[in-house]
Amino acid sequence: MRITGHMLIGQGSVSGTAGAFKALSPALAADIEPAFGGAAPADVDQACRLAASGFARYRETTPETRASFLEAIATGIEGLGDDLIERAMAETALPRARLEGERARTAGQLRLFAGVVRAGHWHGATLDTPLPDRTPLPRPDLRRRNVPLGPVAIFGASNFPLAFSVAGGDTASALAAGCPVVVKAHPAHPGTSELVGRVIQAAVAEYGLPEGTFSLLFGVGNDVGQALVGHPAIRAVGFTGSRAGGLALLRQAMARPLPIPVYAEMSSVNPVLLLPHALVDRAEGIAREFVDSLVMGVGQFCTNPGLVIALEGDDCDRFEAEAGRIVQGKPAGTMLTPGIGRAYAAGVAHLRAHEAVRSVATGESSSGACAATAHLFATDAASFLAFPELGDEIFGPCSLIVRCRSAADMAAVLDGLEGQLTATLQMAPADEALAAELLPRLEDRAGRILVNGFPTGVEVSHAMVHGGPFPATSDARSTSVGSAAIERFLRPVCYQNFPSSLMPAALADFNPLALDRHVDGSLSPPSRRD
Amino acid sequence: MRITGHMLIGQGSVSGTAGAFKALSPALAADIEPAFGGAAPADVDQACRLAASGFARYRETTPETRASFLEAIATGIEGLGDDLIERAMAETALPRARLEGERARTAGQLRLFAGVVRAGHWHGATLDTPLPDRTPLPRPDLRRRNVPLGPVAIFGASNFPLAFSVAGGDTASALAAGCPVVVKAHPAHPGTSELVGRVIQAAVAEYGLPEGTFSLLFGVGNDVGQALVGHPAIRAVGFTGSRAGGLALLRQAMARPLPIPVYAEMSSVNPVLLLPHALVDRAEGIAREFVDSLVMGVGQFCTNPGLVIALEGDDCDRFEAEAGRIVQGKPAGTMLTPGIGRAYAAGVAHLRAHEAVRSVATGESSSGACAATAHLFATDAASFLAFPELGDEIFGPCSLIVRCRSAADMAAVLDGLEGQLTATLQMAPADEALAAELLPRLEDRAGRILVNGFPTGVEVSHAMVHGGPFPATSDARSTSVGSAAIERFLRPVCYQNFPSSLMPAALADFNPLALDRHVDGSLSPPSRRD
């Protein structure tokens, strides 16, 4: 498939006129053809208006149609073959195996949501039996289900050009919920975005869906995103990126005449707690797995282990020495963009110059705007508490060990942390009392808690939570990975005394969709219903 | 029980020093003893710190303990007997029957949430079976449940001194979720608030709960509320009141270093659509029921029918004539506070003076700061669309009929409306095609849709939605009435590869809490589990 540099507005292919840009090869520091044109305000408005006008019909599509549509997108992405992988490799410097894995995850996500749409738990179907003879007042017939919010604006992420971009988790869950989607492509991988966008555009046509079901806009800078979030047709926002970017969108969305929910995934250092007996047993083994997790994908994961919290002593020293030894041997990597490379270098320089931080180890270095060297630093609990900025995320292969004198120190360090996507316990059976004591603090601060694993590698499944208290995300009540992500784009509606002719199928007598429904507060499977 | 005028901070009884005030009898325009002292910043801080320190233990209470605690509050409120009813009558001018009914609703809500806590759907227990042999990577053991957000600030509402006040729906659902509560009492009914607060305080002691589980603060003006919403220990806000008040809290909560969710119920005109065949059949009957709903409780309900949308013509004329005739005979009522009375008078005066509005009927009048006369006005669709302020809520027994020339006019009027708590269809079977055409617009704008009823009278049940798009509420994804209200104060946490010794009971092997759980995407009732 040829990459044209055009935006996709409904079924149209539109050459943007608001500034031209090209993708940059981070490895070669060279532009990649063709040029992409940015969206003018009229383009944003057209995409949003199409989405709004298409919503009425898209929301009424049957679960089977929506599921098949999502599966067609998955198949279409696979059908792009090596064109997609090679373009993504050129634009991101991510290796082939990673991108092939990410493509499989992306297709798997779309198919997972097809299954979610068919299974129907997302309807939230809930019925109260009417009590016509109740005194002093009868109870009416009340039935509740979830309906889609409306058009969703989605921002592609730089670090997942497939799985959190044009047809990524946000798009899959919004389309599954019945919401049209307007994607603002990340300017670091516009060609990858166009290829995937054309697959969605074709699937929209194939299934006879309203053309506003999907649009793809380009733009460098903040103008397009701000116009999108400010557009009255947009009813929710999905974003993965920087803390500053997410916060700006959140504030803008709240200041609208009609405030809308923003699901921004922003910033997390993913603390890893090394409990004492685990260190006695496995200091070197933990160090090896830790560094593997730290440098994977040049550290460019939201779940990268950027903070290690351990009790000081001989075992902690063994961990630190082994982790340092391994880091020193790690080759430099190529980051996604020069901007990410600069931010990483600045974060590392800040730690290196910090009076309370010492350098444990530095990986191999390389030249180039996007080159990144692995770093391991250490500090003590008192200093970490005295300098809260030491808890800020440095996006890349850099981590900080916080050495604690006592379990109380570890608890205090946890109490000082902001919200996190993940928290990890490395523990032995003899650490269980301490782990149980720390667990409520971890539950209070993180969306996912791991035992004896590392946080990189996020399973796309039903029980996954990829979310967490601020600033990990802007809304800790949700997840952006896994089947529960669909709930972000739904809201409940109650139907009181509806005649059967108007009743939505999910709530109808005789349960035609064969859903699990809550009846009078108890779950009622389809077999013993009505 | 003697009313002392003291705040309840944990187990303490504290005389507030930041300004004294007394309750006002709206009927007598006279102060009621005793004086109440407002909370100083140190009082707010103490209540919030107690809540934060009590959270760790309160969240770990068993479902049975929390359920019994809620039931003890219900029984305690009933045990206050006539002391409570008489104080509430004096402070609100609401009649005995209404307050006795509201007391029953309040106790019923607490018992409903006791049942919700025991039934356990709120855990959201979800398990993914590990796949240790999967390639290229094994799937870990992933289990998800909901945990409480933390201390919740709750603002008592003026119009429900029991059901949406100190032990009202917000408090019941937050306590059920495992969240400590700090209530800011509404200054219009401080004595009622103290009586109920002492019941909760005693129940906290009786069940050996942390004293920070509940506190009750007083204050006139915005200082106490702002200090509460700005306190770092507070993790969510429940509010029922004015649009300006709710918006101010929402903006403050979003500007915090740690933004928190605000559940503000603010403003709704609750459109009632009169479809043509229903008017042919029942114009006069609809008019009678409509006016009953309009003047109930002096119109001081969030679900008061403040807007009627009808096709013009003879049948509409019959409806208008009959409704006007009945309104003219309605006696004046006494509103809750002089402030509400002034706001109502101003809203009525604005409509009366509006060039595009004519007065249909005026009820009987009376003197006094809190006296309110019923009003019925009319306009046409074109004027309604030209003057958006005609869609603003006027809190009280006042409604506006919008006469439409066509079904397209009706749709355009709906399209121009902001978000609503409710929307109502008065329809006959022959109206079904029109109703079906309008329904998606209603779903998009309202939390509850009624057929052939009136929106006042909100059932407290499982399928209820008392919520809706902005400005009806600040978060359309939630309800403040009914069992789903508990979800507002929960967030999901995922447990990866947890040993059984650390696993929360809701997720443990062999399902010790006998919950309905989702396993690999399907519902698994307790009987066929593990």
C-alpha cells in the first residue's frame, strides 16, 4: 500500500494544508518520504462533525456487526504484511521482533474486543421487577443498560506505534463501545499511522458503517489536539504521553462549556520493592531480571522499573553490584525521537548532578541525537524523602535505587510516592509478613501489583489493570489495557415503564441477546430468565 | 437527644469557633436554638487526618461488619423518633408525611447498601487463568478486584435533609465501599444533621471502627467546603446543589496537585414530551398528573418537570388550559430557605418579563421570604431555540411549555437541550414511531427515560440511574441513587502472580466469599467455581 501523506477524513483522503512535516528515522537521523500535511481547523471540524452525525447510526449497529468490523481491522492490519513492519521500523528504530510482537498484540486486542462486544457484559443489563401492589407507592418497571458516550478523540502514543496508536487499545475499546473515533496520529510515525488508518477506513466501507465512524488527522505541535479536545462533538479523550501533555488536555476538557472525561496515561516510575529474604536468596538473579526489564525497548515503556526500594546491607550491595555490572555491559540504544532523547539526557544529567545521588553504573554510549545510554543510580531513603523530584519519571533506561534502613523507611518512601501504574514485590515466603503490611499502601498507589515478576510486559486480558492514581493516569477508576477498557466510553441509562416495542434488546423480555443480567440484585444467567 | 450545636470530629464533640449561626424556620422566619459553631481550618484538617488514618483499618473491615454498621445507622435513625421529624419540620418547612417518607427512604437506602455489600458484586472479581506453557510468553496469574478510593467529602443537600444529607445516599454508598466520610452539613438544617450525625458516631463506636470513619462539620459560606475539597487526604467528593456551586468544586478538585473525582448533581429541567396521540387521548389527565408532579414538595426536586415539549394544536390547547386551571388553584408553598425563595422569584421574574414567553397561569400567592407561588409559562420552539437561557433550571414549582410546529421542531428543541437527569415521554401506542425516532436523542441527554409517568419520585433500587450528562451531573458515568452508586468510590487493582497467603479474599482460590466472579471473560457463579 502506497503512503500518500494524506489525512483520512471519513471516506475522504485529504491533503493537509496546515504545515508539512516528514517522519524522521531516529537511527539514520534522516527524513523519510513522503511529506504529511497537518490538519487545518476546518479539517478538525469536518472530522468531528462527521463523527457526530455518524454516531446515531453507529451506536445502533448490532454487537455482531461491531465485532466483525473489529475483526476485519485485525485481519487488515495483518494483511499489510512487511510494508507495515518496515515502515514502523524506519520511523521508530524499534526492532523487527518487537514490532511483529506488537502487531500480534494489536490484532489480538481488536479480536479480544470483538469477543467482549459479543459476550455483552458491557451492556451492564440490570432489571428491577415491578411491584404494582407495593404500598404506599408501586415500584415501576426499571431497567438499566450502558450506552456509548459519543465521538472519542484519541491521541496516538510515540512508544507503541501499533498497539497504542491508530488502531490501538483506545480505538478498539471506543469502537467496541459504539463510539466513533477521531485519531490524532503521533507525528513520529505518520506513515505507520496512515497504513493502519487506511485499513480502518476500508473496513468502515466494507461494513457499510457511517463514514464518520473513523477519521485520522495529522499535525505537529498542539493546535490540532487542542482543536479536537475543544470541539463540541467530542465526548471523551484517550491519551498516552507526557505528564505535561496529559494535564493540559485534562484542564482544557474540564474548562469546556460541556466538560468531558479524559483518560490520560502519563507518568509512572513503577517501584520495585526488594524484600530482605528475597535478596538473601536471589540478589543476583533479581538483578539480572531487573536490568533486562530496565533496558527492554530502550526503557521506553510506561511500566519501566524506574525505582528500586530495598533494605540496605550486604544483600542489597550484592544486588547493586550485579545490576551495575550488567548495566555497564549494555549497549546504547536508539530512542524513538530526538525530543525523547533530549528529555532522557536532561533527566539523567539532573540525577548525575544531584548532591544526594551517586552513580552506580553507566552503560555503553553512542553518538546521535536519539542515542541513549543505560544508567543506574542510588540514593538513601532520607534523601529521597527530602527531594521529591527524585520520584519523577525519567522516560528511558534509567533507574534509581533507594536504600532504606528499615521497613519503616520503606513504608515512608511508599507514602511519599505519587500514583503508579504498577508496584512490584520481590519476596520470599519469609517476607510475607512485611509484604502484607506494605500491601495496602501499594493498593492505594498502584493499578497493578506484581509478585516476583517485572512490570514491563502488559497482558491484554480481562483482569488486567493498566491504570492507577494520578499522575499515572488522570482517572484511576479505569484501565486502558484489557477488556474493562470498554467501560471508559459508556454511561448508564435507566428505562422506566418502557413498552416492549421501545425496549432496547439488551433489556427486553425473554432476554433475546442471551446476556447475563442482574435481576433484583442477583445475577441471572440466560438459561433461567423470564 | 439534645442538640448541642457541636461538630462531630471522630469520636469528639467540638464547638466550632469560626462563626456562629442558627437554623432558620422558613415558616416562622425565626431563628431556632441552639447556635452552631463553624469549622476552623484546624477542624477541617483534624477531621480529614482522622479519616486518612482510619482508612487503612476501615477498608479492611469485612463485608459483614460494614453491612451491620450500615444497618445500625438505619435503626439508630428510626430510633430518633419524633425528635428527628419535628426538628426537620422546623428547619425545612417540609410536612410531616414527606419527612416520615424520607426517613423511611433513608433507612431503606442504608439497608439496601448493607445488602449490596454482602452480595459482593461491587468487588468486580475477575480472574484470568494462568497459561504457563503459552508461547512466546506464558500468561501470568492475573486477578482484579475493586478497592475503595479513600476518604470522601460529602455535602449535605438542602432539599433532602435526610435522604441526601448526613446519612444520605452519598454517605451510605461511600461507607459501603469502604471509604471514610467527612460531611459538611447543609446550614439550612444543622440540628437535623447533628441528630443523624450522632447516630453514625455512636455506630462507629459500637462496631469498634476507627474514629475517623465519620466526621460532621458545620459552616456557612464556602470556606469549609473549599478547605475540605482542597485537603490532600480527601479522594472524592459527593455534592448535590447548585450549578455554580458544583462547578466551583469541580474546578477546584481538578486544579489540586492530586486531582480527584467530583460527583456533583447540579441542574436539570427534566423535559416532558407530550406526543400527539397521547394528547388526543389524555390531555386533561396528563395535565392533572403533570401539575401534581410540578408542585410536589414546592417544586424543590432535582427531577421537577420544568419543561414541557408538545406539538401545538387543539390537544395541546386542552392540556395547557387544564394545567393552567389547576395551577391557578394551587396554594402557595414555603420554600426551604430565603435564598432558594429569592432565586425562585428571580427566575420567575425573568420568564415573566421575557419578550418570547407568555404566562399561562399563576397559583395562589402568600407573603413571607420563603413563600413560593406556582407558575406555568409557554413559548414556541423558535423562541426557545433563539434564547438558550429559557432552558435554564428554575428551582421551584415553575414550568415552561414549548409549543412545537412539527416533530422536527421537537427534535430540534431536544438537540438544543443540555444534559438532564430525566426525560419523559407521554405517549400512546400510535406514537411509537415518533418515540422511537426521538429515543436516541433522549438517551444521549438523560440518565433516566420514563414512559407515561412523571420524573419526581426516584426509586432506590438496582436499576435506577439518578445522573446524566453535564450539567445534570459532573460525571454522567455514575448514579447517586441506587446500588450502582457504590461504584463511584471504587477503583480496580490487578494482582499478578500473588501467592495465596497474600491474595484478597474476593479473589482467593475456592472463592471463600462465594461471589459471582468473571473467569476468563465468562461469569462463574459460586457453585461451579474452582
